[in-house]
Amino acid sequence: MSITQVAATATLIGALLVLPAGAFQGSDEAPVLRVYDKSTPGLVLPRIVKSQTAYYTAAAMHERIRGGAAIDLTVGVDGKVRDVLLVTSLDPEHGLDEAALTAAGRYVFAPATLNGQPVPVRVRLDVHFTLR
């Protein structure tokens, strides 16, 4: 079984504000957690510190599947990836969607900042699979 490396690139998504359940004014539950996006004025976007190569599965190579999967994720204030979500599927049958999700979850970022303070931000990671 041979494994071929693929390239992954990151791009940021549009507006998104996430509030946990019960996080409204006057609530006794969790405090408001705001997740920012690239349209927030003054936001300095996160920077990739460590990327992870996604790998072809043997089945996907055999089928010569090529293309991209889009992954949305949150970069936390510590630069770690959270809340990974497959937005655009490439191949649920031969394992490339899972490979893209696994690779995305292993990225490390320098966190986004707002007014000099690290803040969580939602980004989109496009993972492209090409045979060489």
C-alpha cells in the first residue's frame, strides 16, 4: 500500500458569530464566548505555524480521485484547532474526507488578535488532493 502526499492551503471564511446555549445576558450558565471572523474591524488573522499533510488512502488512489474538501474550524486563543466541520465533501466512500478532517485537526496557528489580545476565530481550510 503506497501513500501519496497532497497539498493543503488555508483561506479564511466570512462572517460568523457563535454563542453557546444559555450565553445570554442575565443567564447563570456559561459566559459569552465570541468567535470572530475576518470581517471584524481591527482583527489580525491567525497565521499557520504548523501544517499537516493530508494523505491519500490506497482506495482513493486506486480510484484516482482528485479534488478538494472544505473544512471549517475554530482557531482557539492558544492557536489550537477546535470544532472541525466538513463543509464540502470530496470522497466519503474512500476515506479522503476523513483524511482531510484528520489533517485539519493537527494544524497549529499563531492565534488571531484583537486589540493585542488573542481571540478565537473561525477559518476555512481547503484541502486539495492531487495525484503526482
